[in-house]
Amino acid sequence: MSRTLVICKPDAVERGLVGEILGRFERRGLRLVAGELREIDEALASRHYAEHVGRPYYGDLVKFITRSPSLVVVLEGPAETWRVVRQMMGATDPTQAPPGTIRGDLGLETQENLVHGSDSSESAVREIALFFPDLAGSAGT
Ligand code: CDP
Ligand code: MG
């Protein structure tokens, strides 16, 4: 078993798509182990998106992710659940994401692309600890 972090970003909450998105993961068989609707502040955004600091889109990304609440969840499933989630999300640019994926079915904007998922076992461990410190140390890979 392994766990990964998923964020239904502000656009997903604003558009009323949280149920649609989480429903896809649940129907696939992934289990919800933690969840919180929260406004991500700049400090947390800069830690979560540390690898993007300095990119041309970084300022806008922080404005977007902090503008209204996100639904942050931890999902559990088989080994490398993060990979299953990433496949279901589709490409970062929704116009390149195939139909059947969350971004490919529900989005068109690279920034406002609805959903975040950890991109490796190491990221899953780091991100779960960042958002849910009480779960730190539980299997993230
Ligand atoms: O989210 P994902 O891992 O697919 O993509 P990323 O390359 O790690 O970028 C993180 C997030 O930054 C994306 O999901 C977009 O919301 C945003 N982004 C952006 O606004 N403009 C870009 N050119 C690339 C990413
Ligand atoms: Mg990423």
C-alpha cells in the first residue's frame, strides 16, 4: 500500500468539481485517508511549490493557489499510488491531456488545471508531511 497527496485547486472548488474529481479516484478504488478544505497561504505555497520558485509563472501560480480554499486530500492505494493518480490527472497543459483524464475532460488552462498530484514517492512523503504533519512517517511510496 502507498499514499499520495492530491489537491483540488481553487478553480476546482470554485467550479464545484471537487465531487467529480474525488469521485473518479474513489471509483478507481483509491481510499481517502485524510482531507481538509483550507486556504493555502503564501508561506505554505512557497514550500509546496519550492521547485518552481524563480520560474516566470511562479508569481501568478502563488496568486492562484492562495486566492480561495483548496481541498487537500491524502489517497491510499497500491504501490506507487502517486503514478496512478498522475495518469488519471493527465498532462499539465489540459489541451494536451487525453479525454478520460481529469484535466482532459474538465480543463483548458495550464495554470488553472484543477488538480495537483505528487510526482514521485519522495514528493508524496514530503507533501503529505507538509499538509498533514500528523500523518508524517506513514507510508508515502
Ligand atoms: O502540476 P504538474 O506537476 O502537472 O505541473 P508542474 O510542471 O509541476 O507545475 C506545477 C503547476 O504550476 C501546474 O500544475 C500549473 O498550475 C502551474 N504552471 C503554470 O501556471 N504555468 C506553467 N507554464 C507551468 C505550470
Ligand atoms: Mg509538479
